[in-house]
Amino acid sequence: MQKRERMISILAWFRLSRFYNESIRKSNQHLKKWGLSAAQFDALAQIRTSGRICQQDLAEKLLVTKGNVTHMLSKMEKLGWVIREREWKTKYITLTEAGRSLLDEVLPAQEQFQADQFGKLSIEEKKQLLELLKKIQS
């Protein structure tokens, strides 16, 4: 790889990293209305999608450590959003009715909020971006 190409790759990484960090910051601000963080929202959505999920699998889906997910789930359990049940050595998590109701209220607003971040792009540009991200991820 030539020096110029390498520099462009590094600049692309920095731009992508800044966009991601800014997006998470904005999401956290947006989700404060419901007393949620972006990580908690993601956890609720993952749990609902799975129906019932073990703590280890949830940590893997959220790309966090088992310790981080344990701390977050303890907080969410105290807030009444999730229930953790132990079956031998495995802890399973399910949403409570309060957790489902909260997610039902937040999900449409958060999906719109996320979609709006790409509002300056045409549909073709969005498709192209998606394909490029898939390409570099694989």
C-alpha cells in the first residue's frame, strides 16, 4: 500500500470513528428522555428479539465483557425492566412488562432518530454506504 493510499485509509477510519462516537453521544442524549442509555436500549432490544437470552450470549451480542453486562443488568433489574433467572450455572434474562412497555414506547422514536442521522444521503448513497461497510467488515 502506498503512503497516500495508507493516509486516506487512516483518515477514513478516523472519520468513521468520529461519526460513531458522535452518534452514540447523540443517542445517549436522545434516550435520556426515557431514562435510558444507548447501551441499555441496545440490551432491551436484544433481549426482546431473543425472548430469553443467557447473560453470556447477551454480552457477546452487545460486544461487551461479561462484567460490563452484569453491572448494566443489575441496574436494569432494579429499575424493573428485566428479570434474571439462574438455571444451574447459567443466568437467563427476560423483559418484564415494564421493560416491554418502555421499549415499545422508545423504539419508534429511536429508530427515527437513527434514520435521521443519514437524512443528507440519497437512497442510493445509503445503499452504497451499506455495501462499503459490509465490504470492509468482512
